[in-house]
Amino acid sequence: MEPFFAINHEQLAAWVASRSMPRHTTDQIFDWVYRSKVSDPMLMTNLSRGVRVQLSEQFEFVTARTVAHQQASDGTNKMLLSWSSATEPAEKSIPLGIANQPTIARGKETECVMIPTEDRRTACISSQLGCPVRCSFCASGIGGFEGNLTAAQIIEQVFHLSRLPRVERISHIVFMGMGEPLANYDAVTTAIRMLNAPWGFGISARRITLSTVGLPAAIRKFCAFEIPVTLALSLHAPNDAMRREIIPWAQFSTIDELLDACEEWFSRTGREITLEYIVLGSVNDRPEHAEELATHALRIRANVNLIRYNEVAGMPYRRPATDDVLRFQDILRGRGVNAHIRASRGRDIAAACGQLRHEQTVQ
């Protein structure tokens, strides 16, 4: 059977036509799935029984099993999904000249998060099984790396999150879950097209954010992507020496090379980049670090999101003091940088930034 979320409007229309079904059947099916969030064809009551049977025989609408679902005290929801169907092989996951990283076999599971606020419902989704980058402060790489999620699996995460109580409609997408999105370029860009499409979830391009640890060649390739999404660069350190200590992939490119690619992004797309900066207590939170970061941000006209480190058991870091983070922000703003402190959501269920992994505990 073929995963339903792997097909676009043109492909489904061709399937409908090949079976002499009415042309409007295509739109009816997409409305059931993406608007009404129905995954059982037999419940699509405005379709004939014959069409429903053929849909059931041809397509697999849900391929993931929900292993765990937790809700935080602030309303954030986290889902652990297990994928039984094949994913893209691990050896295809490192693009553009970067050598493959060691692979550790483990369960094919990913976490995704729904973050509610008063006026939005944000889906934080994963692009890979584990993460090959293995930042020293992030839980996602602890269990190793097995491979890429397919475009259908990326989209299915949004479908599962959209069916949670009181969600109604996902309004924003952030590729900030497990994995490096630009290391799964084809699947991620295919998924973005389908998430943005009016027959799909219909999410505005400006409400889709892709976060990357920084692959200069991949950023340059992404400049040509036709959908004007937002790009965020996970910088996390103000200089190369520190960045190489906390981000293994920093050995493949310097900050200067990354900023060159970001300047090209701004030149070609006209869209500003956001610099993401995990603030690690007594590591990268000193005034001199803020001064260095301000210089980088001003060079590419970037906004800065300061993210207080969210604790991960077994990692040698601590959450920074509030006063230190506020002082850091003041220095950036004093230099003319638009800097914000991101709220940590879902910390009590390990759903905050840097905490996603493979937790089997159901609360």
C-alpha cells in the first residue's frame, strides 16, 4: 500500500481519473483528510462505497503508531511516534560533501510537539531518526542516528498533532524537532510544498520556519527554493573555537563561511535570517560573547532568538541565570540587534528545545 501523505493533488487526480471516478472526488478526499482530519476512508460519507473500498485498498493513511502522548502543565503536547514502514537509508542523509557519521541502530521513533498559544498552534516536527549533528547540549543525538524520515512521515506528524483536542487547525510549522532538515533536503522541501499547498494543510510560507545548524552549500541551494519560508541558523556560539567544542559539525565550516551563505540568502530572497543561540550557563553567556554575537547579527541584519538551555540528564551544562540572560539581551539591543528571549515551553515533559529524544514513559 502507498502512504497517502506521499501523494500530491496531481497524482491523486491521475489516480481518480484512471478509475473513472468523478473529477471532484480528488478534492473531496483531500478535504476529508486535511480539513476534517479523517484517516478511515469508510468514514468519508460523501464518497460512494466503491470509491471508499478502493481508497482502503490503495492507500495507507496512518503509518505511525503513537507510543506515548504527554501534555505539559502549559498545554504543550508531545507525541512519540513509531514508524514501522521503511525510511530513507542513513547513507543518503549527509549532503553536499560532508562525510557520513557513524550510525547506531535503534528503534525507528521520533518525537513531535504541538505548542499552543492564545493566537496560534505551532507544530514542531522532526526530519530525521535521531540526529547526525550530535550537539553536545541536545538530547536528539544521544541515541544515535539511523536515517531520514520520508516526506510522507514528516507530513503525518502534522496530521497527528492536528487531531489533538482543542487544536482545531495547525497555524505554524517549525522544523526544529529531531534531525538536521537540510541534511534531508529532498524530503523536507517536498513536505514543505505539500504543507503549504491549498489542497493540503494550506499553511502560509511565512509561517513555516526551517532551522539549520548550518551547511553553507545547502543554504545556498535552499536560496533557490520557490516557497518563501523563514530560515533560522542555529549558531549557538560566538566564535569558531567554542562552536567546534559544542557542535561536532562545526568542523566542516567556519562561522564566516556560514555568514557568507546567509548573506547570499538575504541577497537572493530578501528575507532576514534569525540567529538561534542556546544560552549555556557559564559557557557562552558572558558579555564578551554577546559583543561577538552582535557583530555577526549586524553583518547579516539578523534577528536573534536567545534560548535558555533546557536541562538534559547526563549533559554537563546548566540553565543560565535569568539576570545573565537579560544582561546578554541588553548588550545585543544596545548594539542595535533585535533580540528576544524565547519562552521555554513543555519543560516538565522534556518537550522544550534540545530535549527531544526517545522517551518511552507515558505520563
